[in-house]
Amino acid sequence: MTKKPLILVTNDDGINAPGIRTLIAVMKTIGDVVVVAPDSPQSGMGHAITLDSTLYVEQVNYKHGALKEYSCSGTPADCVKLAIRELLDRKPDLCVSGINHGSNSSINVIYSGTMSAALEAGIEGIPAIGFSLLNYKWQANFEACESFVKTITENVLKQGLPNGIVLNVNIPDIPKKEIKGIKVCRQAKANWVEEFDKRVNPQGKDYYWLSGKFVNLDGGKDTDEWALENGYVSLVPVQFDLTAHGVIKELKNWDL
């Protein structure tokens, strides 16, 4: 009998989020699933890890859930580290993170706890995928995601991924019948034009709320933003090696 792949599932919206429950259900049709996820929302945490306080892990039980599920007090990256070092009896064959409530396309990838969990797995040599749906609502309908999540996951398990590469998958929030397919693309050049709403509390102390507008600066038709705007699932290979290799030669010519 062929041994089922061991799949680690995590996220940044918390272990109770509808998105991760959908992801678990899909992964159960593919392999043996162990969940290690934050006990509360950790969106926008990026690749933060816990250094100055203790971490707590509690095994939890959900009806029709995974083989084992653990709720962790730490960040998404903490969850992956703990899973690999402490909670699993063998290295997982795959790590999937999400399904995130909201976009992680373009520049959002660097802020994303969802993608940071996947990248942490990639650092450990584990094939990894981050999945996101372009709907921030807790009550979002993830049904349209299921077949695409399964297709991409099965391809990764069959084909593998190049060393140091993790997949960033975003799914448009439209009916499944309107999704045109999966498009492999690059990360769009875009950024947030941010503003701070300054207020004063009853004690007279200033405080701020961050807000902003997402601006796509990229007119290319080979980007994740173009794909999503035109009804495709975007699939972007990303890497945790941030070296700008193409600039090294130029810098060596500096008078250093």
C-alpha cells in the first residue's frame, strides 16, 4: 500500500477560521493531515517569530478534522517551526497555508503571515503553498477554491518544487463557473499608499489607525494582479533568497 503524504496545514487567520477548515477538508482527500495554527488572528505578522515570551500549544479536537490539530499562541512562522521540531514524528511531505481571508498578491506577500508560514516550510526544504481568496469577510464562501486548491496541491506532490521556491496562489472572489483557469505569472509592481488617522484618547494621548489604498503600478499582462482582475487564479513562484543576483556584478565595480 502506498503511504499517504503527510500534509502540515497552517494559516494566519487562526485555527477557527472558515478558510483553514476548507483547506483541511481538501487536504484530507489527498493525504494525512496535521494542523498547527495560531489560536487567534495573526494577519500582517509577516515572518515574525516569538523571542521575548513563552509559546503555548494545545491539542484540540474538531469533528471530522485532521489526524491531529494543535492551537498555538505564536505566529504562523512559530507554528511551522514547532510543528517540525516538536509536534510531528516525521518531516511533512508538504505544507499548505491558508486559505487566507483576503489577497496576498503583489506586495502583500511580504506582509503576509500566510505566506511567511509557507516560506518557513520552504526554508526547511518542505514543498509549500500559500492559498488566499480575495474576500476579507469571515463569512466568505470558499467553495470555488476547492478544486483549484486540490489541482495545484496534487501537482506539487507529483512534480515537486525547485529548491528554495514556494507557491503563492490567489483566487478571485467570483463564482467558480466564471473562473477561467490557473495562470502562472509574476508578482505585480504595486504598493500601498498609506495614511494614518491620528486621534486623541480620553487621557490626551495621541494614537493612530493605519489605512491606505492599494495602487497597481504595473501594466503588464503577465502579473498576478492582471490575472486576478481578468478572472484567473494567479500562481506566482516566490523565493526566500532576497539577494538581487543581477546587481552583484555592478556593485563589485564600486570603489569599496
